Amino acid sequence: MRHSGVREEGASAQADGDIPVGGAGAPGTVPPPRGGSRPPGGAGARPAGRGRRRALRWISCVLSLLILATAAAGYLYYRHLNGSIQTDALNLGENKLGGSKPNAFGQTPLNILLIGSDARDDAENQALGGATDTFDGPPLADVQMLLHLSADRTNMSVVSMPRDTMLMMPKCTEPGGKVHPASKGLVQTNESIQRGGPGCTVAAWTELTKIPIDHFMMIDFKGVVRMADAIGGVPVCVEQNVHSRTRDGKGSGLKLPKGTSVIQGETALQWLRTRYGFEDGTDIGRTHAQHQYMNSMAREFRKNAKLSNPVKLNSLAQAAIEAMVVDTGLNKIDKLFDLSMELKKVPPGRITMTTMPWIYSTKPGLDGRVEPKPGEAEDLFRMVREDIALDGRGSGSPSPSATPAAPGAPASSSTPSAPSQQPSTTPTAAATAAPPAKIAVTVRNATGGKDGAQPKVKGRASEVAALLTGKGFTKVVADTQTGAEDTSVIRFATDAQAADAAAVATALGLPAGSMQKSDQVAGIVLFVGKDWRTGGSPAAPPAAPTKAPDSAHALNGDNDQACMPIQPGFTW
């Protein structure tokens, strides 16, 4: 796949901030170094970079889905596009959680990772993206958004991850066998795509969130201008007059009067790439502006008469499909059509767009980068895992014909998630597991947690080892080596050990999600985490939140009153 390769440190650290007024790739224009999430001026300030490209990629992601979701009338017109669909492997990591699981009524949620690639691998992408020094180089996944469609199809949640988020990268193996080892330190999330393709970005999300991802859609920015113009304009709002231009000529050039304006063409592109001028001048503020734009665009799509024209739908669908790479579970037009019909069931008022709660990293060398905010990021991920609507309004009632599925019965679902296409490597205890007395287990004390705020409980590994021995696991060793885990986890080295690890989890009452395949252990290792400092079983988790945390900056799809705050010094 063309995504392989490693960009040198200087190039991979380029910003996707704003560009000089001449435009990316304009004669005599030198692309600025990488920008960041902190505002210009002061400690940690970082220059701007490739905002236009990021904006185009960002809007492409959701826009392509919206086009598909409104394309029922043009279905017959784009059947011929099957041959244009590009595919890649869904998950290159080891912890494949399988597809989303049905609820008690046999209804299955759907999780789709939307990825915006900055690839400049053909003339059209190069003309739109500029930055000639990166032509034909390895791309960056600068846009990453997880779209969650609820099991009962009453609501949809979107979680954006800032592109400057620092994560531990999992081991990724390309279909041809090339291995990208797990990182030994933090890596910027947008570099995940360079580790074999979009399947490694999926693996990184899976590792962080423990959310099963059913599909991905990766978008470049070809055809975006045509699609944006076809809508006929999008209403946006600013709290004051705004002009995105710094004293040294950087900025998007956006100039709008206070209040609501209907924008399209170049002005729409300026809005989407504006960082200097919105909120505090950071990439985070730009994300909030893009959320406002996308929600407004979704409303326009539903009422715009142009989109009832099958010929127009065909051209829009073709532009979208030719710009996409999808996993093999979405490799046919009829599968994309089925997906579009599922997405179409959710009204804009039940769409909630959020940003992963984050904090600035305090680690040396990571000035301006961000990390998931402890507690609140996990709360958001848990709500998605447990299919809890982020808007606090709960779910609708199951359909009158829906009845709880019998234990072990197959779940009915009209979605194209096809869990069977991606077998899980997180099994339950099965007949293939060895007898407990023959399963070797190492127990490590990790009760201090990842933040180290509490001391480890002395002798805890020996206590839990004794519990296992009492359950028939006689080949248990309490290791002198320790760890640091917030929740207890069982790691195993090979697929052959998966069933035995599941037997250990079942014996201790640990959930299936507590098991992880890892090349960092040699056998089955139980890490006793901060959630299990005393007693015979881990502490029950607190009740799940019922609404997205305030730090997620939730924006409802029906909110047509959203208005961007303006950064001081950028008014006129």
C-alpha cells in the first residue's frame, strides 16, 4: 500500500495550521514549520502550517457520509462505481475486539473511524494540498473521528481526537508480513497511518479506547471544493467581526462581519482552515469551528433541493467514492448504500459532536502536544462502549416487534458491520483451554496505578496468586517485577494462550475486555491494578456517566445558534 514509509522528523512534525495568503504551493511561498495547539506568542508558541489541507480532509470525512446518507434516490446511478472503491485491511493490530456486539434486543451499534489523510499522491491532491516538499511522501492521519451509531438508531455520537495527541502505538503487522513494533515511547497519533496504513490507526484507537471498530473510511481531499459548492452555501456565525491575518502575513485570510453569513467556495475553505482568530488561536478552536460548520452543513443537506436530483447525486457520490479508501467490509456499493440508510435514520437533533477531553503534555520535548485527559476521556470512551447517548437524552424504546434475544441466539441486524468478518482475539473461556492446574500464570503488583498517586499495596501479587491457587491454578508465581495499571489486565503472548488467559479471567470474574495480546510478555501475566487493591475481586466500576463531560465541548446537530468567539487582536 502506498501508505508505507517513514517521514523524517522535520517533515512529520509540520503543522496543519494556517498558510500565507499566497496559498499552499504558491510561487515563492515557503511552507511554514509545524503549528500546534497553543496560541501564537508566549512560551510554547508554535508556527502555523497546513490548515487548508486539514480542513479539506476534515470536511471530506463527514461530507462523504452525508452524501451517501442522502443518496437513496440515486442508488441505481452509482452502482457502476463498485470498481472505483479502494479497500485496505481493517485492523493491523493484535487486539482485535471483533465487531460491535448486539444488545439484549438483538440491535447492534456501529462504530466507524473516519480518517483524513494528507496524501499528496496525484496531481489533483497536490494542487489542492500544496507543500511540494511532501509530494508522494508518507501521509499523516491528521483527522480522526469516531462515529458511533446507537444500536436502536435513535442517536449518533462523533468523537474527534486532536491530531497532536500523544499515544503509545501498538504493534502493527501489514498483510504482506512487515511488522511495525510497538512504540517504546509516546508517538503523535497522526503518524499511526505510516505504520502500515489506516488499519494501524484503527489499532491505535482500539488500544486506547477499547471500543470495537466495525469499519473505517479514509478520505483525501479530491472533489471537496465541488461538493461544498454544490450545497449552495453554509450558514456560520461569529461573535465579532473577524479577520484571520497575523502581522507577519499568516492566517487563512477569512474576513466576516459579526453575526451569521452564508459561505461557500474560497470563503468556506478559509473558515475551515482558520486557527488564528477563533477562540484562543489553537487547533482546538479550529476544531470547534469545523463542528459548527459540519452541523450546519448536515442541516443544509437535508433541505437543499439540489440533492433531490439523481444526476447531481451521482456526481457527488462519484466524487466522494473516488476520494475514499474503506475496509473490505464496505467494498461494494450496496454495502455503502445499506450503511447510508442506517445513518439516515438519525435526525440532526440527536447528533452530538465532541472532542476527546485533553490536557497539554508536561513531558519533556512535547511542548504544545496533548494527551487524553485522565478520567474524562475514559468517561467519554465508556459512554460509546456502553452505547450511552452523549446528549443526555437516552435512547428510544425498542421497536414493538423487538424482543430480547435468547442466550446464544444470533442477533439480527441490518447493518453491514459483519462482525464475523473480523474474528475476535479476545475469546471467552472455552473447551480449548487447558485444565487450571496446567495453566502457568505470573502475577504482578500494579496497584499504584498509572499516575503513581498511591503506593503499591505491599504483598498484593502474592495475595492474588493465592486466590488463583485456591481455584485450582497451581502453576502460579507472584513476580517481583511490578507494573502500573489503573484497571487489572491479563496479557498473553500468543494466540495459543488466548483460551487459557480467558479461563483465568473467568475464574477471577474479570471482563473479557481485560485481556490483551502483547509482545511485552512471554506468557500469561496478570497485572493487579489500582481497581483491585483489596478483596477477592476488583472493585465494581462507578456508574457510567449519562452525558458527555463539559470538557468534550459537545455540539448538538440542531443548534443553529452556535457562534464562534473571536480571538483578541483579530477583529476589524
